[in-house]
Amino acid sequence: MFLRVRGEDTVRIPPYLLGEDFDRVLAVMAKMRLEGSVQALDMEDIEEEERKVLLVQLLDLEPVGDPFLVHGDGAVYQRVRYEALAFGVRREEVVEGEVVEITKRGRFQGAIVRIGPLNAYLSSSNILDDRLNIDVKGQMIVGRETKKVLKKDDQVRARVVYVKIDESRPYRSVVGLDMRTPGLGALKWLQEERRKKK
């Protein structure tokens, strides 16, 4: 889910940028430091791993106090208070996303689903209660008995079953999905089921 978060951090401004407009340079360096980083929310009622959110876009920035120097470094440091758009996922949350790849990579076989700025993994065992044929070349997964087809670019609704956010490399975070529960699956499957009930 997307949410607005507030926080404070310290931004380093390198010496070669000190002759430029300070506010503009501060905004650029804060954006470089914060966007794409992982921050932990201060919420004690949520498991530690689920408190972590990915900062997607800096919305507001305000300097706090005066800039300061650190001995041995020619840069200037500035404390900032910021507001940002962030993305986080929680276990058991229902999300919608787009299938970006059908793959058989090592022990993983299934679909990679883009949810917000992250890729999530939809293992073949969590797609259907059916045996599956996985066609990596044709970028599709077909249920042998149900004949349901999941292709690249399909929109899906799934439940989050696993969350592991990598703070140092957010793009390597792992989010696991499941679509076997009634009401979940490829949106085209759900529309077809509604049509059949009418």
C-alpha cells in the first residue's frame, strides 16, 4: 500500500556543490539519498519486517537547524525533516499487480508480479489448485484441468504471504504471493466467474 510518511535524516552536500544555490542543492542531494531507500515506521503494533517501507518520492523537505561540518570531511551536513510517498506491504494484505514475467529460475518457477515499485514472487504452487504447464518461451502458465491461462501483462489479485525487505538493496526484497483463495486470481478469471454466476 502507498502511504505518506514523515521523518528526519542528515544530508551530505559535497564540497564541489557549495558554490551553488544551497536550497536547490539540498533538495537534489536529499532526493538522491532518500528516494529508493528503506525506512522503518515507528509502529509497535506491526511486526518489525512489515514496518519497513520503500520511499518512492520526496514530497516536502525542510532544513532543521544550521548546517554543520564533520572533522576530516570537506562536505557540509544538514539535518532535514521530510515528508515522502512510501510503499509497504503487510502479510495477509490483498494486492493487485501486473504479471511482468513467467519464469523457471533455479528452484523458483512461477510468475513475477509488479506490485507498486516492487516485484513479488508468485510460485507455481500458489497459483491454482491444479497441475500447471509452464511455458517460459510463450510467457504463460496453463492449468491442465481448469484450462485457466495466466500470461505476461495479466492483472492479478493476490494475498501477501511473505515479506522480507532488503534495506541495503531494496530491489532485491522478497514478497511472496498466493492466489488460491476464492476471490483471488487473474482479474480475467474473476470476471469470467462472475459472468457464469449471472
